Amino acid sequence: MEKHGLTGFGLEEAKLWRYPDAISIYIAHGKTERRFYYQLTYRSESPAMDLMYVYVLLDGTVVEPKLTPTPDKKP
């Protein structure tokens, strides 16, 4: 997270998922064998960004994040 200049996040949840039964992080690369990965959910202290999801393979490889803006929240 420091690599991308993101601070003020705290770990909220960690889940272990089996691919391809959950989301498809490997389909773009043509790898479809069953794998496992962690989904880490971080909550921000800043109201500008609520949650961030980080995906980590079991060998410790972090899937690089893609930052996408969310629509403005309505009161």
C-alpha cells in the first residue's frame, strides 16, 4: 500500500477463496486451473475512499491494484 501512496487503511477482513468458483482473477491470462487466493478487505479512515480489496496468491504474490473511482454518494 505504501508503494502506491495509500495510507490510513486498516485490515477489516481476510477471506480465502477458491478460483474459479469465485471471481476470475486469472481468466485474462488464460489460466483456468483451480487455485486459491486471499481477498483482503481494508477500510479507510478517509471518507474519500471507503474500502479497498487486495488479492494475494498463496505464494505471496500481490495482484497489482487497479484504482477505479466510485460514483458520488447521495445523502
